[in-house]
Amino acid sequence: MIAKRAGRRLVLLATVPAAVFLTLGLSGPALAEGGKAYQIDLAQLNDSGSRGTVMLSLKGNQLTVQIESEGMVPGQPSAQHLHGSTKGHDFHCPNASDDTDGDGVLSNTEATVDYGDINISLTTSGDTKAASGLAVERMPIADKQGKVSYERTITVGQDVVDHIKDLHVVQHGIDRNNNDKYDFDGAGKSELDPKLPQEATAPTNCGEVKGAAVGSIPVGGIETGGGSPQSVTLPLGMAAGVTAVAYAATAGAIGVARRRAAVVPGRTETSGGAA
């Protein structure tokens, strides 16, 4: 589990060895001419075994997000987001102690208190608004080895540019009963929607921008998370795709969506996630 408020180190152009990017399979498209890059190491939540590395590259208001993660549920969609605050409030990754009901599963509701609401939904296409947080038909699909590779460049607001170090990445989707799918047998019903398995919405990993200031609470105190993920209208595609037991007849729908949406070189999308 991730220790709360662990020390973090900022990674800038001058301090990122080229070998690091090559080893991770990540590149730094925004690292030229004044661009800045920030590294995030994803560590497991819910004993998922998931881990990964994220590079956030900023050039002006163009944010490129690159993710390489493993230990995800094979063939299943992984909802993923930038969580936190662009108003200077203090959020961080949770750990096992945040399982307040003691059921052995850190739910999204329990974790949101620590990592905050969705700021940007890291979809593969279309908008990146918080309301797209569970638009699984536009989220990356893990391959047969449980690996997710993701890259997208989006246009963000000045608030995101100014507070990029206050945001962090969370991926969702766990497999408690090790059967390579989301089902109700693993962890019961999701607290977000009883039609969904908890496995589909629980966080699998989290990572904070290295170098972000820790413990600097602005006037007004700590902002409490808990809004956006719970208020999102869940797409019908998810209810059909992740409930293999109750929705077996419609399992083919998610199969159509089992593609890795390629990012068109040079394409940018406007983010509605900036608070």
C-alpha cells in the first residue's frame, strides 16, 4: 500500500535521464523549448498487484499524458483520471487504513476523501470532462497480459497548468477472485451503482506527482472530495460490459469496445476537466 504523504521529487527536463524514458517505453514530447515533465509512479491499492509509471508533459497549455501500467484485469476497461484540486487544496493517495467499513476493499467513495474528485478523465477519445469518468467505452482496455499503454495530448486550462503538481493519477478495476473479469462474486456490488460490481469501480493504483509540496494547506483548510465520482451518470455500456453474470447476453457489446484507441499524431482535444 502507498504510505500517505510520501516524499515526492519533481522531475524536470534537466534532471530526467534519457535512459529513464527508454526503459519505461515513454518519451517526452513536450520536453523541448521550455516544456516541463513530471513523473508519477503508480503503486497498488486494494492489493491489486498493479503498478506503473506516468509522464505528464506540459508545453504551454498542451498536456501530454503517457501511462504504462501492468497488473490490470486482462481484457477489461480501466477507468482512469487525474484527481485532486486546482485550487491549492491538499489531496494525496489513500492507503489500506481508509477502508473505513473494514470490508477489505477500499471503495472509490472511501478513497475519494483522500484523492479528491475527478479533474480530468483520461479517455482515449472524445471529451475529458469529469462527467466522462466512467465512460468505459472510451477508456483503455488492458491487453491479455493485463498491461495498459496510453498516450493522449489535451488542451487544459491555466488552472491545471498552475496546479499540475497538485493532481495525481488513479486507475480503477480490481479482480479480487482472480478470474480475469469484473463480477459480483469478487467484492459484491459497487457503492456507485448496485447494478455494477465493486471490482469495476474500486481503485487499483494511485500515484502523486513527485516534488509536489506536502502539507501546505491554504487558507480555508482541506477541501473534501466525494462529489464527482458519485454523481456521474453511468453509461449503459458499462452495465452491459462488466457484469458477466447478470448481463452475459450483452457481453458482446464491450467486446466491440475492446480496442486500443490510437492517438492521432498532432491531434489535441480540449479538456473540460479544468475546475
